[in-house]
Amino acid sequence: MGITGENNHPGAGVVHFKIVGKNQRGEPVFEGERKVMIKKKRSRR
């Protein structure tokens, strides 16, 4: 859903996920959202 920089942690960013679980018929049975802080990769420059 989105990615943002984290001012307090310059080596990390926040990733916003939306999760949808479906049953065998393809009907949604669960929906949720989660934000996770992930360490950024170094650039290869």
C-alpha cells in the first residue's frame, strides 16, 4: 500500500501492507493492514 521514510531512523523505512485471506471459493474471509519497519539496502554506487 505504501512506503515511507522514517525520520528517526535514516537507515530504515516503513512499509504498509494490506492482507486479504480468501477461502476456496475466492471469497474474502479476512482483511488486515500492517506497518513494518525494514532496514534499507545500501546503494551500490
